[in-house]
Amino acid sequence: MIQLQNVSKVYRTDRIETTALEDVNLTIEEGAFVSVMGPSGCGKTTLLNLMGLLDEPSQGTVHLDGTPINGGSEKHKARIRNRTAGFIFQNFHLISDLKVVDNVEIPLLYRSMSAKERRQAALQALDKVGLASRVHHYPTQLSGGQQQRVAIARAIVGRPKVLLADEPTGNLDSHNGEEVMGILETLNKEENTTIVMVTHDDRLGQRTQRTIRMFDGRQVH
Ligand SMILES: Nc1ncnc2c1ncn2[C@@H]1O[C@H](COP(=O)(O)OP(=O)(O)O)[C@@H](O)[C@H]1O
Ligand SMILES: [Mg+2]
């Protein structure tokens, strides 16, 4: 489902060059639930961004859902990204002046669907995360755990094959973190969604099928 071959990523600013990833090789099979762990700054977010085509490698090749991505136009990549991958972030990234249901519909705006179909899909996704009764609330009227569940609904509304979650429980207490983890596990089991989750929580890491450990931009075996 996701393949990285000899992938390196170097960030260049005026004076400093940072090697965020160095010669990473990995394959993530369809239907896998994989965690990514390692200290702050070791390249976890960079890795996820490359997998989800939010960024380009400096060297090497990224395949997402069988398609090699290198060199494609922005439009082509945006299209594959929108259909294939859903993103979940530590800070939820919801739009505060949109209602819950409108937040969830956002990824569908780039598809040819009627307003009615979009609404139906959003309500279904919100139902899956247990928030059917909160669709007309605004994000600030919800708890952190509920906001993250809205973000999950938004990530899955377009039925992506892959979910990329960057410390999805990092801002949640253990109860809400458990709820989010439970939803991800259900999506993985029941819908065969491939999930890559960055976490600092060993107990959550142990519940995934495999842990990719990173240190200083490299995989640690
Ligand atoms: N846009 C950027 N420009 C310059 N350096 C960056 C950028 N993004 C990340 N970095 C650097 O790349 C390294 C890896 O960052 P990141 O992938 O965010 O690590 P992690 O998610 O594991 O904390 C860090 O040293 C960070 O400072
Ligand atoms: Mg990070």
C-alpha cells in the first residue's frame, strides 16, 4: 500500500541544512496497523507527510497505493492524496467557524458529489465515531476527545484506504486517548483501513502489528 525506497529528506533554510530522513526503506502492506515511534525531531512527521504526499522526498521514491509519485504535478498528487489518504493530527485542525458536519464534509468538496450525498456521507462518518448527536455543534463546544473524533470522521468520510495519524492521542487524557485508539482499531479490523500512527505511548505502540522505530532520521532495527 505504501512503499518508500531509499528515501531521504533534507530541509534547507538560509543557513542550515537539516537531514530529517536518511535512506529510509519500508513497505506497509494493505490492511496493516503500524506505529511509528522515536524521540522528538527524529523525522516521524516528515515520514508521514511523505507517505501522504504532503511533501516530496529529496531523494528516493514513494509509492502510494501502487502509484509511484515522483515528479507528478501538484494537481495529480492532490488527486491521489484526496482519494487515498486521510490525515489525523495531534491538534485536530478543525475549522472553528464551521459546524461539525461541515468540517467533516470538507474532503468531499473536491469530488463530484451532490450536496445531499456529501451530507449523507458526513452523517454516516459521524455516526461511526459516535457523534451523531453533535453534528450541529461547533468544534469549541466539544471536548478534546470529541474534537478528535470529528477529525477522524473527516479523515474517513471519503473512504480512504490509508489513515495517517500524527500523535492522534497526544493531546488527550488516557480515557479519550483510549476511545480514539479503539476507533482506529475498529476501522483497521472492520474496513481493512491501513493505518500508520505516530505515538509516544508504548502501550498504544504495542497494540499495533508493527512498530517502526526512528532515531535521527533513520530507522532503527
Ligand atoms: N519545514 C521544515 N523546515 C526545516 N526543518 C524542518 C522542517 N520540518 C521539520 N524539520 C526538521 O526536521 C527534523 C525532523 O522533524 P519532524 O519530522 O517534525 O520530527 P518529529 O515529528 O519526529 O518530531 C527536525 O530536526 C526538524 O527540526
Ligand atoms: Mg512530529
